[in-house]
Amino acid sequence: MLGEILNPYYLQVAAFIMINIILAISIYITLSSGQLSLGSAGFMGIGAYTSALLTIHFELPIIVGILAGAVVAGIIGILIGIPALRLQGVYLAIATLGFGEVVRIIFVNWESVTRGSIGLSGIPHMGRELLRFFKDIGFDPDMIGLKNNQFIYLLVLLILVLINIILIWFFTRQNKSRIGRAFAAIKMDEKAAEAMGLNITYYKVLSFAQGAVLAGFAGALYAHVLAYISPADFAYHRAIEILIFSVFGGSEVILGAVFGATFLTLLPEALRFISEYRYMIYGAILVLMMAFRPQGIIDASVLNWFKKNLKSKRGTNHGTRINKNN
Amino acid sequence: MRRVIKKSYLVITALMLVLLAACGEGSGSGSADSKGSSDGPVSAKIGVISYLTGPGAAYGEAITNGFNLALEEVNEKGDVNIELVVEDSAGKQEQALTVSQKLMSDDEIVAILGPTLSTEMNVVAPEADINGISILGTSTTAAGIPQIGDYVFRNSIPESLAIPAALEKAVAAYDVKKVAILYGNDDLFTQSGFDTMKKVAEDMNLEIVTIETFQKGQSDYNAQLTKIKDLQPDLILASALYNEGAVIMGQARKMGIDTPFLGGNGFNSPKVIEIAGEAADGLIVATPWFAEKENSKVQAFVEKYKAKYGMAPDQFAAQAYDALYIYAEALKNAGEADRDAFRDSLAEIKGLEGILGEFSFDKDGDVIMDPTVLIIKDGKFQIFE
């Protein structure tokens, strides 16, 4: 029964949705302090290559590789962030876009380590390693009626879902905290925030570095889900795609990023039945979206509307509304 | 705050439910009717992963056209009855992987053709191998692909076969001692071509006077060409795609370099002549595909293709056309629409006559075939003697 329902195709799409959500959150975090950074593809690449190289050459466990990838991306994020965050708006966008390209060119040219544009293959696959582990301890997916690849992708998806829940929980908490308020203040008005005594350099670098860590983390996951990476994966197209996830869904709230990544990853798959035209529709939706709803699908007022409606449906207020209507 | 967490749970759960519900529909529908009965033709579904949207869509289109043309003929013949399920990968690894999962999880699909790019193949092939479904690349020429697993094949001539053939003939014809190499280092295809060129040149004891690089989309190659001109090589090995390659040749000839060029598979396109004009004279390439070959099969293919799609077929269309014939033959020999039986009979294909020539697989699933060496002379591809 379970075996029939779990189609690896849907599990795979869902896994990519989860990775894209992490990427969308990474750009949401930098946007939440008013920084437009397009370096996420570069950080993603750093995370992916770090983790892939560590696990291939030093045979470290995947989890160590992934964490190392996130940490290295974070450190580079801080190093880049301190000078780059003197820039604002489009200038920062261009500088970070440039950074992403530099990273890609390094991957292309540092052939002795990265194998240039041939890319790295034979990266340990998260699911396949886990399957081996489970088989070693005497558990076979057959026992619960699953095929090997169903089991692999189910595990990968569960792990990614868990990671996402933790991340979303963490960042919604952070938004309500001192740090989140500081980010919002800086986004509203940098000068005013500084005048109120906020150390804006610290907070800006913090939000930039958080974005870098998340992007590196997502990149490392990407490497271990695909088992092959090449520099072309981390070109500026990727940075733009990630930005669109967040802007489309709504860059003011974290759920916007989640929604944007989910919707825009599902869309091309859902539109498969019209084959060649699907990216035309994808483009058209983006254009319409920017024309009619530049703040993104989900913003604070949409959330409030939901909150209100959910509350009134719970039926705490008897009769009051009827009176009003009469 | 707690509400937000709850909501995010809700969103994720809802999402999972949608996905689960959606897959319930797909996998339920019949799977028993695909096995061909022993007396009629074997019928089977074959999955195709192709690059149909995005900047490289022209490749995917040519490939799918090739498949469709061959499909009509194969089904008309009546030995087998094949149905193609074509899916787009948009040239992205993620999409190629997800769509391959879609095809592999459909039990009716016996084997897969494609994907178009070597980068996509690197991601899809290990997955196909684990799931025990044959996959054959018609345009993936990078090194190491059929070696990924037992179920991975290709019918496109790898650079390691094409370049030595071309180089041997060129060395014999021009008495080459010194070569210069020029390659694009930010593309899997040209990089892999360069690795082969360097190795072959070293194996043949040629002196490599310089190695120069360029990037995709570059428009000025004077710096590299000036250096090459001073060193006076007897032959220039250029691992480039035709769009950059044609510009390089144009600038080289203007500069007064009249050394012949030797290119890889990506340099082999009639577009080179279109872009570079007279400057394209002296380009040597080894190719499986030569449209002017005096062979009735080749000519019939070219004519049919032109009539149906309104343009001349390129090597991608030709390789795809042959690939479908290879699959049809394997399916006929297997006698049933079973993935493992299909794989075994595919691996045994030997000496199959196609429009590219006589085709066999080696033990890895790689190509054994003699490429044709061509040279551009008087604005036309001709056989290089």
C-alpha cells in the first residue's frame, strides 16, 4: 500500500522544493535587513564544493561535509560582507553578483581541485549512503514493503522536511527577537536605526552571513542529492532564480519565501502536459505578478486576513456579526 | 509566534498531501497490458528525456525529430511497436533527474533515450543504473559516461574516438610536428575535448607549442592568435563549439594564419561555413555523420527529414535516428518488454547498419565505429583523404 503511493518522481520534486525553500529563506534573511544580495549562487557553490570535496577526498561522513560547507560559506560571507556592505541597493547587488561570478570562474579554473568545467562526479549520495547504513544494521526496506529507491527518496525527503521545519521555526523566532527588530529597523531607515544606537554594521553583516550560511547549507545538500555538480550550476541564473522565489512569494514574510519556492518549483513540473510552452507560462505569470502584485503573493496583510478568517470560523463570536448586517 | 510555526507545519503537510494524492492517480492505472504477446509484434514504451526549452533547445528539437522520423518507419515495419514518452529537461540537471524518476517509476517504460547534455547524463545515469533500466545517450560525448554502469550506453562518438582519427589523417597529410591547442575552459564539452586532444597529441609525440584558453561568448581572440602565429605550429587543435570556433577561424585567417584547424565534435556544423565564409576552409573534423555520403539510406533519411521538418538534418538528428533503430533491434531480439531482457539484448548489438555506419557496443556500452574525417574545402564539407 505504502509502496504504491510513494512515487519517486513526486518524492524527488518535493526534495528539490525543500532545497529551494532553504535558498529562498537565505535571500529572505538578507532582504529582511534591506540588503539586496545576488551572491547566493556563489555561496551555494562554495557550500556544494566544500562538502563534495571533503566527502570525496577525506571520506568524511556526509553530515560533517554539509556542516563544513555551511560554515565555510558563512566565513566567506563574513569576509565579503564586511567590505561589501558599505555599498547599498543596486551597487551591493552588482558587487555580490560579481562575487558569484568570481566564485564560478575559480571553480572553472582551479582544475587540479575542482576538475574545471567537467564537474565533480561520484559525490556520495545522501539517500544511498543511508540505505547502506540501514542495510548494515539489518533493516531492509522490503520489510515495510518499499522498493530501494522509494526508501532512499523518502528518507531524503523526510530529512529535508525536518531541516526545513527547524529553519522556519528558528527564523520566525528570530524575527520576533531583538535581532529581527533590528533588521526591520535597518530596512526601514538605516540612518534612523543608527541614531537609535543600533550597531548597523554588526546587524548587516549578521544578516548577510546568515544568508551565506543557509545558501552554503542548501548547496551542500544539493550536491549530496544530485551526486554531481559542475560550475555551470552556480552561474548567475541560479542567483536570479533564487531571488525570484523570494520576491514572487513575498519578500516581507518568511512564508512568502516558502510559498514562492514551492510554487515556482512545482509549476514547471505541473505544466509538463503543455511541454514546450511551459516556460512561456512561467514567464507570463512572473510578468503579471510584478504588474499586479509587486510586493509578492503573500505579505503581512494576507497573513492578517487569514488570521482573522480562521478566528471567526472558530465561532468565538456568536451573533454579533448578524446584528451588524441587520 | 506559535501560530506561525503551526502554519508552516500546515503548509508542509498540505504540500505532502497534495503530492501523495497526485501520485496515487498515476501509479494506479494499468501495468499488465504492456507485455507483448508472443505472436504479435513486441510493444513497449520508451522514455525520452530531451532539452526542449531554453538556450539549447535546438539540439533537443533535432534529436526528437530524429526519434520521431525513425519511430514512424520502425512501427510501419511491424517487428516492434514502440511508443515514445517525451519529457523536457530544460537543460537542467535537477529537471533531468526528476523527469527520469517519473519515467523510471512508470513500469510500462522499458528503457530511456537521452538526456541531451553530458552534465545531465552524469546525474541521471547512476540513478538509471541503480533502478535497472537501460539508458542510451545520443549526444553525450564526454569521457567516462558509459563506464558509469552496466545499464548505461551511448551511440554518439566520443571525442576519444573522433579526435585521434582526425589527427592521424591530418598528421599524415601535412607532416605535422608542432601543434598549438586552443580551447574553451568553461564548458564541459570543450574542456573534455581538450583533455583528449592533449593526450592524443602527447601519445603521437607531437610537440605542443602552446595551450591557450578562451571563454564562452568571447568575441576577440587576437591575443591568443598572435601568440600562436609567432610560434608557427603546423596545425591548430581547437576544442570549441561552432559559434566561437567560426569566429576564431575568421580572425585567424585575417591575421594571416593559414595553418589548418582541427576541431572536435562541437566544431562540426554547417554553421561554421555560414558564419566564417571562406575563412572556414581548412577545418578538419571527424564526424559520424556526413550528409553527402553516397549511400541510399543516408540520402533517403536526408530527403525525408527535409520534407518533414523543412531543414537539413544535423548530426544530432542522425544520431537520434540511429539510436531508435538500435533500440528497436534490441527490443525485437529481447522478444518481450522486460527491462533486464532488453538490457542484455541491447548490449549484444553488433554490426548494426545505420545511417552513421556500422555500429557495435564495446564491453562498457561505448561506441565502436569508424568516424569519417571531413575537411572544409571551397566552402563545403568534403571527405578528407
